[in-house]
Amino acid sequence: MTVVRVLPNVTGLDKHFDYLVPGGLRQHIAVGSIVRAPLHGRRVAGWVLAIDPVDPDTDAIPLKEITKVTGRGPAADLIELAEWAALRWAGRRRHFLVTASPERAVPTLPAARRSGARPQPRSPAATELLTGSAGGGVLRLPPSSDPLPAVLSAIALGPTLVVVPELDTARLLAARLRRAGPTVALVPDEWAAAAGGVDVVVGTRSAAWAPCPGLAAAVVLHEHDEALQEEASPTWHARDVVVERCRRAGASWLLVSPVPTLHALELGPLRHPPADRERRGWPIVDVIDRTGEVPWKRSLITSELVTHLRDHDRRVVCVSNTTGRARLLACRSCRALARCERCDAAVAQSDQDLLVCPRCDLARPLACLECRSSSFANLRPGVTRLREELEAAAGRPVVAITGAAPTGDDGSADVFIGTEAVLHRVGSAHVVAFLDLDAELFAPRYRAAEHALVLLARAAAIVGPRTRGGRLVLQTFTPDHEVIRAAVLGDPGRLVASERERRQLLGFPPYGALAEVAGTGAAEFLDTVTGVEVGGGPDRFVVRAPHANQLGAALRAGVRPSGSRLRVAVDPPRV
């Protein structure tokens, strides 16, 4: 009788069990198969981790039998990769195996559909990285460049996996590749075709776990995009999964981005176009230096911006990551900051013209606590207030777009104001203006500068290269900041040296490991975690260690208190 080791698909359980396989099911069982088996009085789904394990867990108790083979699941190499990922991101194997499994039962696989097509044109730089001794590398392309030649360079090596941040991008790329000749499977919908064998498998973040028999190469497009990292715990990153998967398979890998992250640059060599050609791929950058403005009379609507707003032949997108009407107010009479009378936090102006405390939710009418004046200056106006000011300055309708609102570009207006969400919902524009770039440059997170450059690259893709008149307007009090210089010169590499030095000095990733632990029971949980540095509290803590595996092992060994609701985020992008 055959014995199989099964990991149940049960939330909160990360323990495997041994079962017997009835003779009639043996021919349908393989490592990774999805089966059903009895557990604590009910039948549950699970994955076969091993067949006839060398140390069967009998414990002198008769083993129960598998009741059903549901269908195909992740291959043996992905089972092993899930073990690595569970340590790397302090998670459970179940989470990764769910991601690697088909959404619907796949009893059998279709025949392989490999054309062997080697379409042109290819990218010489991408080919050099893919075939180099390092096994892969980072390709930096201008924001408006077409990455298709780089993908075709990978396909020339054999079966290829391509991961992109957004579903629309994946669908468009799959359609372009099909027209170029290779057979394509778009996952997760075409999981079975991918497992059967095609020339290229394309998908979003979860495609890092998609089947790709005979994997020869993998490409991650827009490596800088935060959508490639899972938001729920465990917070795994598709980039790191793909690189580790290729390393284990002996396959080549390529990370493509206009602004590669420092994480990516530490993984392999970098290639980019000649400086003059790369700069032509970036838009014109106008830097509006606001340091000479008179205090208390500052407005985010500068005269240079008004010129663009009043040109009705231009589509203008304005970015400000402050929502609501106003987030920082000061009394025009006595110049005191508007604060909460209960907890002393800075209050914000709501859409109902009330002053609301974001810390304790106390609301009061528009009145200064010091002099009772009702006239306030907006030191940091929100999107709602800015929309009103922009509409008055532009003399045409302005649409406000934030992450919380479903509004998008429906063609009814040519001027937009919003948080960074506006950069994902407006497809094209002539001008993108960052009204308060300093809020991004000096945000209280270790990746602030890198994230600011990512936003500029996203905006650059919307307006297009300087050869087509694309233009960014950056309003700032720090015109010499390295991020701004990098954008002006079209040279993202100018940020790398200073960013690397800062993170090495402070021990931030990728030169150290960082996790955020938050939620009910966080303090009790961290009391059981050893070998790490813990800061913060009382319900949100930052945990640090010299290495990622050391951090992951420490967090996995911690004991979660009964009734706790914890979120453990390893490598959080905005801490």
C-alpha cells in the first residue's frame, strides 16, 4: 500500500499528515496532486508533498485513506519553493500552494502546444544579460520604451515565464506575443494550458507561481511597481520568487524597469541604453523652485502651473497625495496651527467644513482655539479643496481622482487632480504636475526617495518622451534633491549611490531585514520572538534582523496568543 504525505488546505494549520492511497487511486497520484482526505471528522482538501516518505508518520496508529484525487496541482519544484518562501516571508506553506494551484479542478492536462518560434526583433542588452555568467540581470529602459524585444529575447531561450503588475498589461502583452508567433497561456484562466506546456506563460503577481514545464527564462516587467508585492500576509514579492525559482531551475532571469529598485540592483548586473538615448526617452522636466515664496501666502497653484491649466489644448494631471479639503491649517490672525482640543494633534478640514481630529475623531466648527478666528490658511490643502482652486484657475472642469473613489478618465474633462491613483487611471496627458513633491521626497519611510522616483517614472510614461513634447512639472522647496536631478537628466542611476549609502548605514533592506507586526496580541507575540530587534508599539511594532532568513525563522518560531489577530509584513514597502 502506498503512503502519501499531505498538507491540508486548512487556515491556520501548517502541519502535514500521512495517509494510505487505495489501489484504484495510485495511478492518479503525483507530488503536488490535490486530494481530499479525512481530518478531525471531516474531509478536507490538501496537497501531496511526498510519496512513500522515508519517515512515515504512523505513531502506531493505523493510517486513514485518501478519499479522492481532485486533480493536478503545483509541480514538485514549486512545492519546494513554497518551503523556501514560508521561511523568507514568515508565512505558512498553504498560502503559497493556494497561489500555485488552479482556481478550478484540472483532472488532466492538455497536450503541449510549443511552436518553437523565435520571433524578432530582440534586445541585444537583454540577450547579453540572459546569456551571461550571472544567470540574469537588470535592464533599465526609459519609461515610454517598449519592453517586447526584451521579452522576445527571453523566449528565444525556451519556455518563458513573464510577470507584470497589472491585468490589462498582461492581456495586452499576451495578445502581442500571440501575433508574434509563440504559443501563450494567460494565467490564471489558462492554468491547464500552461501546465501542459506552451512557449510563454504570462500573468500578474501570482504568475510567479504559475506552471511552466522546462522553464528556461523568466522576465519581470516594471519591477519597481508595488503591485508585484502581496499586500496580505505573507507579503511575498514576485521579483524575489522569480529569481529564486530560476536559480533553482538553472534558468535565466531578467528584471525590466525604468527605475530599478535597490533590491533588484543587488541581485545582478545592470544594463541600460547610452545616456543620450535614455534621456530622450524621458519627458521635459520643469522644476518650480518655491523657496523664494513669502511664508503664509504660499499656494500650490503657481503661476507656471496656471499657464498649463489655461491652455485648452493640453490635458493636465495634477498629483497631490493629500485627500480631503485640508490636512494642515493655520489661523490667519494669530498664525497658530489648528490642533485638537482633546489630544493636541493637527486637525483636518472635512468636506462638511468641520475641523476633525484624525487621531481621536473629535470634530468642532471652524474656529481657532487661541483667538476664535474662523479664517484659516491651508498649509497643506487636500484634493477636494485643490479641485475647487484648480477649476477656478483653469476656467474648465476638473475631475478629482483618489484611491477611495471609483472616478476615472471618462473623457468628460481634460484636467485632473488626485492622489497617486490618478497616475493609474488617466491613460495619457500632455503635462503631469506634482504640486507638493516634497511630501513624497521626505515622507517618513525608508524608501521615500525611491518611491518618489517611481511616481515620476509612472508620470513620464503617461506624458511620453521629450521628443513628443511630454512634460513634468515639479513644485518643490528642494530643487537640488537627487531624485529631481535624476528626473531632469533622465538618469535614474544618480539616485543609487546616495540611497545605497543611507540604507547600508542604517541597516535597511536590502542590507538588513525589516518586518512590521501589528494587530491585537502583537506585543504578546513578540515577547516570544528572540534574536531580533523590536521597536515601536503598543499595537504596531517594527522588527529588524541582519538577514531575511534570520528574521523569517525568528517570526515563524514565535507563539501567537489565543484570539490574536496579527498581520506580519516582511519587507513592507511603506515603513
